[in-house]
Amino acid sequence: MTLPQQRMTAEIDGDFVVFLIGARFDPRHPVRTFRDLGGRRGMRYMLDHLTAHPEKGLLGYTFGFPVIVQYWRSFDHLEAFARDRDDPHAEAWRNYFRRNARTGIWHETYLVRAGEYEAIYGNMPEFGLGKAGRTVPLAESSQARHRLRRRETATS
């Protein structure tokens, strides 16, 4: 694999959502933890389903441990997936509570407005937001403040 030998940045059109999700694994009970988290119909299965159905709004993801980072087109897409009884999330969620699961789970959701993010990649393959959107070369003179295109608000 040839890596770009320059600094790159990520671009994505419009607003988007960053969704972080993870679990607290119990090393003493790996089978129970696996079952609590959906077993073979857990997160990997859900991500494969979403990848096969791009209309659901998942733009990309990074499957890490212990955190999975997901990029969504909108909060409406994320919420629709979470609530739709025909999608795999609803059943996994119901089973989690039916099992009186002891495995800890958590998530955080961030709504990101267009242009109010920064992503820098040096000698990296497509990754994270760059994989969910697109990567472009970064000018050597580029500064974080300009990349973020933040609007300064005047204070009274």
C-alpha cells in the first residue's frame, strides 16, 4: 500500500453526525459479554447491514477497541436506524435489556456543522472522516483556525 507522503485533510459536504459507541468488557465473563452485546447479530452485523444499505445514512466508520466511531449523514438517519423495528439495532437493544445485561454500554452523539471540524492525516491511508468523506492535500501554510473556518462572533 502506497501512503500519501504529504499532509492531507478531510472534506465532507454539509453537516454530519459523529457517533461514538463502546462497551465495558468483563474479561472474567467473555461469553456473557459477547451475548450481552448481541452475539453474532451485534455491532459488526449492524455495520455490515448499514454498509449494504447506504440509503440508511451511515457514511463510514472505524471499528476500534473499545470505541467504534461512526459518521452519519444526519441525526435523523441515525435515529431512524435506532428505532426501525426492521433494522438489526432494535432487536439487539431489546435483547440487551431482556438479558438484564451486566456488560456496560455507552454512546455519545455530536452534531457537526459544515466547516466546523478539522482532520489532519500525515502519511496515513484513508481513515476516519477522510474515509467517510474524501481526503485532499493540505497547503503547507494552512493553519487550524483557517481550516476550521470558524465564525468569530462579536461580543457586546
